[in-house]
Amino acid sequence: MKLSTFKKGLHAEDYKYFSQDKAIETLPLPDDVYIPLQQHIGAPCEVIVAKGDKVKTGQIIANTDAFVAAPIHSTVTGVVKDIQKYYHPLGMRATMIHIKREAEDEWVKLDKIDDWKWAKKEDVIKVIRQAGIVGLGGATFPTHVKLSPPDDKTIDSFILNGVECEPYLTSDDRMMIEQTDKILEGMAIMMHILDVKRGYIGIENNKPEAIAQMKKRVVELGYPFKVVPLKVKYPQGAEKMLIYSVLKRNVPANKLPMDVGVVVNNVGTALAVQQAIIDQKPLVERVVTVTGDGVNEPKNLMARIGTPFANLFEACNGVKDEVHKIFMGGPMMGMTQYHLESPVVKGSSGIVAVTGDLIEEISQFPCIRCGACVDVCPMSLMPLRLSKFSQAREVDKLEDFGAMSCIECGSCSFICPAHIPIVQWIKVGKVRVREAAAKKAKETK
Amino acid sequence: MTDTKKSPEEVKATPVAPEKEVKKVEEKPPVKPKPDPRRRLFKSDRMTIVAPAPHNKGRHSVPRIMYTVIAALIPAVVMALLFFGTQAMVTIMVAIFAAIVAEYACNRIMKTGLTIDDGSAILTGLLLALTLPPTFPIWATALGAVVAIVFGKQVFGGLGGNIFNPALLGRAFLQASFPVQITTWTAPQFGQLDAVTGATPLAAFFSGNGETPFVDLLFGNVGGCIGETSALAILIPGIVLLFMRYADWRIPVSYLGTVFVFSGILFWIDPVAYPHPVFMLLSGGLLLGAFFMATDMVSSPVTPKGTWIYGIGMGIVLVLIRVWGGLPEGVMYSILFMNGLVPLLNRWTRPKYFGEIQQDTRK
């Protein structure tokens, strides 16, 4: 059978074997957690606790009235020790709440929904917001926003994203194998809220166990979902690519999936929704893959948000001394870590430590116009020209050639035989386009 | 063009722990500091790299592409040695050597750092030699290689900047400068070389001597340039290159396909005046040109659509030159002509980016 997929893209060695067979383990509760105030796309939260306050697990410690935002919860029971700037995994110093754990968990539960099938949809969405759920695939877009589309948009399909196309990461894979029923229920809840009848579960073919398990349970539990095995290709997990792979729909540039009637959510998000509605548990923990050839015992860990990365590495029996790079997320789009006290945030799907030479080739050869980047770009852009335009600060041409629809997947930099940092230049170019637009707006005022 | 450039990310290998904390440890030894996270994990003062994604790389590199193409040309070189003997070998060696020297001189003069090791100069020299007749004067071969490197490549700023295929530009120069020597062919003598002149199959056909048998064309028992005698020795490694993706499959397919169809139509109209399409494909330097020169990454288009136009254009120009032009062979000019159009093709055939078509694909 021919598996469906999207156009272009590339095959990269997936390195999933490090942690693919490791069952999810729960990390012991950390003594200190550092919880950043912004762990989602949208408005930042404001602190509503003070230094010295006692907090319980699941208590909201930062919140905002903005719609595109999600509240932040305490993830342990203890006392607020400090509110100050710490190392954020996204590469800056950001304000975080430092909580010292003093006791075992004492839960603050969410509002109870008796039966989600008959409850008011607004109430269910309210609980999902209250639970602080964001897209756990890495983009961290608040889920309640996705679940409340404007009235003029009709949603007819729901896709559960179990693709996990990034090499190394296996957290979604393990979740699908171990928490199948909960994920399916979470998906059913979200589809009920959106009033969508057609549900698809997209899983790449390198996760045969997850596909088999999902297929089996969907039939046994009688859900009307369709499990869609997909050909292994990067970046299939990107929303637009996945929608094309599963439904063959093109999301127009600068538009959202809901413009073509689709909502995509990650399996981790589905699990979090289920736990919020059924178990009344807010989002305080997530599965983090700790892997790479630099880790002594790669594992999939259920870790509290705010746990320092060092704790996770310790649970994996430490790292090898030859580690040269540590990054959060997959190797294609992940952020390099410069401090091991950086905490796990809602978007941390994995931490990878790799060994190798310390010196990295950044660019050794001039572009030979081989066109490899044009062949792999999933958005059908011309990365070689975009990077040249970016270097030359040609903002108009960047826009003409569609730089703003670049999804920054990194395929072009990966494939480039001249080792040119193409995607990095395009990122710079996008900033330049935005700056120019802001400047223009200022001038016209 | 450049040697290893160090970007700021690379130089800025940041320590895992900030310096501040380390200092504190030194100043106040009695106060037990918070355990350094680095000490918790690393035995030594390990530094890690901070760099933007992606953190893994494909296995391709420019030298790898160049040397693979050179390796793919070895069968053609071996066949040339078998049929034309030592003089072919001398020509090849001289061309490569002159190309390397020219590259080195340009590197020194332009102060760009050495670029000999990327293999592109060797490839240019080799390709040039393969397009020359075996009896070509050695000093002229060297001159051609120097012109190919200096005027074909380095004046444009080195590898990646040139518009035309350097080897073919060098050959065009030689063709203009030494029209007699470059069309003096020797009949192949297995294992040795004596100066018996013989016509190339194409020249023979167009002067009315009929078609050379296909078997001779396939195995190379024909007169001609060093590298264009045996069709098989070019075809098989060429197809391997296509599968390795080191040459764009669209180029040979569209180029050879156009030649076959166009000359097939002519042959169907008048089988006596026009050559058989298979003869057109196998004779002359067409296969060498289609698999190794037209596919030169620098001087071919990057967009799929542009590549098709490029190949079809070359095919049409080639047949026009061969059948109605004054020259028996037109591969070189067909490629150079379309090379000149490549910048325009790249501009005209920009692929539509994902979602650019604002149409509703909902079913």
C-alpha cells in the first residue's frame, strides 16, 4: 500500500532507537522548580503569588485576562522562594518563579465537569484554559484558542498529530503506546467541543507499535477515527504538511489551518485535555525524552514542569564527558542549551545530548547552485535565493519570494552540500522584513 | 573561494555554568555554594557549543560531489587509454596539472585561500581533456586548461559564480584558436597510437560515408575525442550518478529525449539525408555532454521547470547545429548557449510556494 505524505521534504536518520523501547518513567519530585511566566505563544502572565507564599500542586501562580494565553500552575507543593530572572531554555534570561518543595503533592483540582458529553461547551473550554493547556508538540499555542474558532469558520476535520518527525524524540510515540485510551478520549473531547465528525490520527510509519495499538483501541472502543500511517519524511509534523499528507488540502500562505476547516492537535495535548476533564488535573507535567549518544541511559521521563534539566540527566545516569552539544527539542529545530539549570517548560518534548567534535563547520564552500534546497523545501521556496537576499538585506525580494511562509524546519541547512547556514539566514531575513514593515508603518503614521 | 570561515556562533562556545558562579566558589570557600550543575554532570571543565538549529547535517559536501563525478569518469579514461594509448594519458595529465596550477595562481593572486582540495579544478581539467582529440598539442591543452580555470571560473569569483561550464569555455577557446588541430582525429588503434587520421562518425556521416555501426559506437572503436569514444563507458557511470542524485536526472532525460524525438522526426521524413536517432544519441560527445557537462550544478538551473526547459533547449540547438549547421558536432555550443540562459530560467521558473495558490482544495 502506498503511504500518503506531502511533497518534497527529506529523509534523515531518525535515531529513535535510543529511547523507542523505554517505557515512560516518572521522575522523582524535584526539590526546586523554576517556572517561567511565559510558556506559550501570546500574552505573558502576571504573577499572583508573593515571595514566601505557600503553594500547592496545581495552584495557579500566574495568570492574565488576555484571550491568547494560558495560566501557569505550581507544579509542586512548597513555598515560593524567589521571583527573579533565571536561565530559560529558549536562550534568554526570563522571569521565573522559584518554588522550593516542602512536602508530597497536595493537589488543587480543577472545576469538575460531570459528563463532558452533556456539559456546556463553554464550560469545558473554560476548564481547558484553566488547566493551562497549550500545544505540547513544541509550538505551545494555547489549546482553548484552537478549540474556539470564530463563527465564520466551519471546521469539518480534526487531525491528531502523532507524527513526531524530529529525529531522536520518542515521547509522543511512548505516550501513544502506553496511554492510548486516554489520548483517544482526549481527542473525542476536543472533537466534541468543535462539533467535528471526522477524526484522523496521523502517525509516521517508523512507529509500527503505536500504529498497531492505536488501530486496535480505536476499533475496540468504537471511536469513528481513522488512523493514517504516513511515510517517514521530515517535516511531516508541521501543521501545514500534516494537513496536506492526511487530507491533501493546501493551507494558503498567511492563513491558519482553520481556514481550510481543520484543527490539528498533538497527542500530548490530547492526553493533557483528558487529564484536565476527567482527572481534574492541570498541566503540571509532561513526557520528556532524554536521549542522544551523550546520555548514558536514554529514557522517556514524566517530569514536572520547572524541573531543571540537570535532574533529568541525573535520572538517566548522567551524561558522557564527550558531550559537545545539548539541545531541547529535536536536532532539526531544537534550541541549544547553555545552562543545565534551565527548566523543563510546556514545550519541552525532549532534551538531546550529542557527542562529537567541538569545532563545527559553519560554511566551508560557496553555493554551487545544486538546487538540493529547492528540492527539499516543503514550502516549495527557493532557500538559496532567500539566504542571498537576506545577506544583501533585499527586503522586497524576500517578501516576493515568500520568505514569510518559511516554516524554519531546517531542511535546507541539513541538505546543503556547501554547509551554508541557509535557514539561519532566512530567519534573519524574516526579522529584517518585520523590522522594515514596522519602520514603514511608523513613517506613514 | 573561502577557507573555513568561523561564524560568531562557533567562536562563542559558552561554558555550561556562568563565570560568576565559579568566582563565588573561589572567594568564599567556607560558605558551601550551591552545587555547580556542571560539576554534577561533567568530570572536567567541559564546554558545550551554543549554535542555532539544525544540529545535524546531511552527508553531502561539495568535494564529495566533485570527487564522485571524477570517479564516475574513470571508465571513460580507461577506455581512452585502451584505444588511444599513452598520448591520451599525457593530454589528461597535462590538462589536470595545468588546471590545478591555474587555480593555485588565482588563489594566491585573489587571496581567497586554497580551493584546490574541493576537486573542482581537477574535474574541469579532466573534462576538458576528454573533449580534445588525442593528438592535440600538449602546450595548447595546457593553455586551454588555464583559460578554462581563469576565464571560465575564477574571473566570476571562483566556484559557484560562473555562468558557463568552465571546461566547455576552455574548449570553445581552443576551437576558435586552433581550428585545424582540434578537428584532426586519429583512428583508434587498440593499445598503441600511430598517426593515422580518421574521421569521427558524425563527420563521416555528414560527408556522405554512411553510419558507423552501433556496436562500434557503444564500445568505442571509433575516432573522436578522448572521452567520447565509448558510449557505454559514459552511459553506465552516468546513470549511477543520476541515482546518487549527484546529477539531475531531468537534464539527460530531457536533453537526450529531445534529440531523439527531433532527429527521429527528421529521420522519418527522409531516412537518407538525416541520421538515425540512435546514431545521433551514441555518436559524438552527446552522452559525455548530457551526463557530465550539462549536469554541472553551477551552470544548470535550480528549479525543476527551468531544468526541463534547459534540457529541451539544448536538444533543439544540438540537432539544429548537427543537421543544418556548419559544424559536425554541436554539443559544446548547445550547452554553452543554454548556460547563458540559466539565470533567466531561474528567474522565470520560480516554483509556486506552498499555499501561494489561493484556491480552496477542500473536497
